[in-house]
Amino acid sequence: MTDLILTGGTVVNEGARAHADVAITDGVISAIGLPGTLGDAAEIVDVTGLHLIPGGIDMHVHFREPGYTHKEDWETGTQAAAMGGVTTVFEMPNTHPPTRSVKEFREKQALAEKACVDYGIYGLLAEDNIDEIPGLIEAGVNAFKCFMGNTFGNLPSPSTGAMLEGFEIIAPSGLRISLHAETASIMAWRQAKLEAAGKNSPLYHIAARPEVVAIEAVARAAILAEWTGARVHVLHISSAGELRPLAEAKTRGVDITGETCPCYLFLDSSDYDRLGSVIRVNPPVREKKDSIAIWEALQSGVVDMIATDHAPHTPEEKTNDIIWKADCGFPGVETQMPLMLSEVAAGRMTLEHYVRISSANPARAFGMWPAKGRIAVGAQADIAVLDMAREEVIRAERLHSRGKITPFEGRKTTGAPIHTIVRGRFVQRDRTLCDGVRGHGRQVTAIQKMPTPTPRNTDQSLAALLQQQEAAE
Ligand code: DOR
Ligand code: ZN
């Protein structure tokens, strides 16, 4: 017996759309057919006039648990995701303690069991946990995170030496390494000088982290990825300049993907005065020319996906006259889809292309395709049901995140996910969280075993010589 049929809607995948009904059985899409042709089901929901897209897959959220649960936890964070049409999140390791060992990974897995949407868990790649990495891979982390630049949590950035060794160890697993691509040493130098000179206003945050920190970090990481065959992902692309090393690396055949976040598309340096320290985020929101270039790259495919860097803090932590003392980041997992759908409504992007960047591309890059990222028979039934005409206003106090402060306060949006379905179950319905869904979320497994990439470092003659020498010793 079919569990659920969604009837009368328009199904939109990355490549096509159709008026079609969708049947779901045991959490999986069991049939897609012309309206009214799929027979009976335990529940039939009329979605006439609405659009069905694959649920959002957000590769970049900070849910703060363990350690900073006054900012967020796995329950509130995944509730915010459900409200935002997001059915899968990947959670970052800069918790307290960080996710840098098998023990800490297991502890986070236990905490995550209360999630209401599906999730992946990042392991940390840092200077001091290289020996832990094989264990983390074996234990089942979904990806790795490497902080090339410091940010919230102040995890020390690994040296290039440690990074290279980490890449060498991770590469054969096929797991992707996501990079906070800002070079720590440049930023520390700049910020110390600005602070010493008493330069404390918000715009100096950009001066402390000029575009070159991102350009240098992306270029360096791409070289290490090419050398080792590691798959990498550039998080939160903020500048026009870093698009060039990203595109060049893709041209060279490096398996490199990139994401941007709404703040880099919708805000720029002209907003610092109005927003003050609320806008502080790493990397910083930059110039108008940067957001224009990132929009173009998102359209052309140089930037592969939209994520949020959902980074909740309390209003007190975010508000300070001295920019260096305000916490960086803000919540985003709940507002990304309405913000982007507004651009679809305005004709800036097709809904098909939005599906590509919000769901299909992340699913492919992180090993979840074809089980996730599309509405198709056999795929998991992760669906956001959209009302493309629904108008809302973003209000921090109404966010489901604990981080009740956002730079998008008061912004009008057109288009919203009015239901969110995770593996066949409503977790959000009619803009309201559903009861009894605590714990419905599961950690995604490496559904598709990704082939091991080929390293550039194929020079085996030195390795052979060294082996002979060691054998003789
Ligand atoms: O602004 C940021 N905040 N950028 C990051 O990379 C981390 C995040 C956080 O965890 O607060
Ligand atoms: Zn982040």
C-alpha cells in the first residue's frame, strides 16, 4: 500500500518540470505519474498550484552541540532546517569539543539522534589530529573540514605541511574536504595592526581579511588537491578574485567544488553602516562587484551550490561597538530558500537551476546522489513543497534557530516552502513544525561509493628508491 500521494502539483528537477503526482512508500518515491493515475494511498494530499522540488541540501551548518547550546542545538537547528525546506544538513566540527577524534565523533553522533532532518557530520582536519584521521574515516564521518583561517572556536589553522599529509590520507577514501579558505597568517598580521591603531569600526573587518586571503588559500588548496588527488570543496565563496583559481583548478581536472551563501549575494560593503557588527561574518561580506561576479559564477556553474554557513549567536554576542569583539556569522538555514526563491520569482534564475544548486549538485559532490537531490522513482522522498507566490517578511524573533539576530531582518520574500518532507514524513506542514518528528533524521551514509581519484603525484621512482634504501638498512 502506498503511504502518501502528493497530487496536482508541478514536479521540478534540475533538468525538467512536469505536472505529475508523486507516490511515496516506506520513505522512498515509488511512482510518478500523470495527475490522478497513481491509485490509492493511506494519505492523499492535494498540492494543486504548488511546486515540488527535492529538499534543500545545506553542506554548511553550525549546530553548536556539544559545547555552545545557548546558541543552538541539534533539535533547534534541524527544526530551523525543516522550516526552511532543507531536508539534509552537514554539520561543522567547531563545537566544544571539536569533532577531531573518533571519541568526539561518536559523542556527536549520539547528540545528533534528536535531529528531525537528515544530516552528515564533518570530521576536523587540523594540525594536531592527523593520526586520528584514518579512525574518523573508518568510523563514518561524511566529509572533512579544514580551517585554513581562524574563525569562531579559534581552532588553530594547520600548516601547509599538515594539510598536505591530511589530504594524502583522506584522498583514497574519496571523502571531500571542505575548506575555510582564508589564509590565517595574513589575517592575523592585518588585524593586529588595525587593532593596535584603534581601528574598530565594522568596515575594518574587510580590511583585516582582504580578498587576497581567499585567493591565496583557494589557489594553495587546489594545488594540494591536485597533487594528492583529494576532493575538495571551497566553502562560502565571498570574492570575485577567488573565482579564478577555482575555475582554473576545475579546468585542470581537480575535483573541486564551491559554494556561496546568501549574505555574499544579497549584501555588500554599503550595508555595513546600516547593520553594524551584525554583518560580521568570516569571510566578510565584500564589495558590490564581488556579489555581481558570484551571481554570474552561480549561473555559469563555476560556483556549484548554495549553502548557508548557518552560524547562530545571541544578539548580545553579535552586538559590539568594537568590531573585533562581535561574534562572526548569523543563522541562515531557515532563510536561504525564501531569499533565493524571491530571485526565482523575479526572473533572475529558473527554478530548475535553483534545484541544481540547492540540491542536485550538493548531493553529487558529497556522495548522496542518486538517492538524494532529485525527485525520481527510487530516490528518497525528501521534498520541499513550494508556494511560489507566498509573501513573507524575515523577522529574527520568529526564526526557529536560537540565534535571534539576522542581517536580513525586515526583508520581504516571495516564495516559501510550505511543507517539508523527509524520507516520506512531513516534518513541517503549512508553515508549522510537525509533532513527533524529533529523532526522525538519520545520518546519511556514503550511499554511492565514489571512485578514488588519481593523484598528480605519480612519480614512483623516488618511492621505489626509498624502499630499496629502507630494505638495505
Ligand atoms: O562567520 C563565521 N562563523 N564563519 C565561519 O566560518 C564560522 C562561523 C561560526 O562557527 O560562527
Ligand atoms: Zn562555517
